[in-house]
Amino acid sequence: MTNERTKGYIAGLLSSATFGLIPLFTVPLMREGMETETILIYRFGFATLLVALVMLQKRISFRETAKHIRIIFIMSTLYFCSALFLINGYKVMTSGVATVIHFMYPLMVALLMLIFFKQRMTRRGLISLVIAFMGVVLLSGILGSEGVQVKLTDIALVAFSGFCYAVYIIVVNKTTIGTIPKWRLTFYLMLFSTLFFIGLSIGKQTLELPPTPRAWGLLFLLGLVPTLISNLFLIVAIPIIGSTTTAIMGVLEPLTAVIVGVTVLGEQLTAQSTLGIGAVII
């Protein structure tokens, strides 16, 4: 049991850390002029293709029951809405403010688990949640900022992105979805997400081909590391250590993003960010 829980903690940490690598690939793509919706299409499209190849190699069936397909469709819708509303949040407020609002989702997970499943948090879990959120606030850089004014409706929309992700995590834990082989579950999640973003991109007329071979490579890595690998580890972690603990570990995402920004993208590490990193690690 101890070894199994250790496996769950490691999977949760790896899911969070790899997900935080998104800026490593998306920032250069956006600098090349690619639209966000198009980047997301290739991100999930490459992930879908990679999972399909693995399933063919392992001879894993693509056949799934109608009941499970409906649940996966709901999960994909939640994932799509979470990504979409967060992206739109970045357009109307600073990324730091949007990050803090979105990363209220561990608290939302804890509250939803308490309300609907009567699962109370331990004192240690509650302290961890508070310290982790303080770390995210410090990492966001919004403390000390002057003139931070955001409309209430915009705050609500970004908070909804966090709510969608919170429900997504709980669905993985509290439905029969865990009985589906992880490769097949990941395949349909990635496939539906790709189709959703294709529809959005066509509607906004932003669909385009990657402009350079470098862009193709970045999109492939985006689909592999912070999408496919991250989701696989998430699916492994949640049934073992639970929704709330996995959600709290999600604060490694902004930590990883800050480290990538400093080491690769030329951003500066402030004293406030250093304190935030320390709080998240604690």
C-alpha cells in the first residue's frame, strides 16, 4: 500500500511538473505568429496520433462502450472549457492575476468533495492547501502591483476555468472511467479535445499551418510532454491518492513555468518568486 501511494505521489508530481512546461513550447510558437486556437489543435492532435500509434503497437482495442464514451465526452468538454476560458482570461487581465484565480481549483476540489461526497480534509491537507495557494500568489507577481483592476465578469470566467478543471479531476476519481485502460481513455480525451478546438478555430477563421520546421517540432513536443505524458500521469495519480491531494500538487505547474521562464525564456527571478517557490515546495 505504501509503495502504491508513493507511486501515486510521484505520478501527481510528474503530471503537474510536465504540464508546467507548456510555456517552453507555446511562447516560441506565439512569437512566430501562430494563433492560440491553432496551437491547441496541433497540441491535442499530435497527442491523439501518438496514443493511437502506441495502442496499435500494443494491440489495445479502440472499442468502447456507449456509456463510457458519454462520460469521456463530458470530461473532454470540461477540459476544453477550462483551457478556453483560461486563454480568454489572459487576453483581458495579466497572466499573474489569471493564474491566481485559476489555481483556486484545488480549493474547489476540496469543497466539492466535502459537499457531494462528505470527504473532509485533514488538518495537514488544509495547511498544505493554504501554503500552496500562498505560493501561487507570490509566483504570480500580483502582490505590490498598482492599479490591478479586473471586471467581475472576467474574474468569474477565469474562475469557471478552474471549476471545470476541478470537476474534471473529480470525474476521473468518482466514476467508472477508472476501469478504462489508460491508453484508450487518453486517446478519446485527446481526440474529442482536438475536434472541439478545430470547430472553434474554423468558426474564428484562425486555422493555419505551422510556418516553419521548428514550429512543427515545437508542436510535436507540446503534444508529447505537457499533454500526453501529463494526462497519463494524472490518470494514474487520481485513483491512488485522491482528487484533493492531486489537485494540491497541481501548484507545481506555475512553479515549473517560472523556472522555465527564468532558465530558458530570459525572465528574471525576483525575491517574491523565490518565496513563492519555497512555499510551493513546502
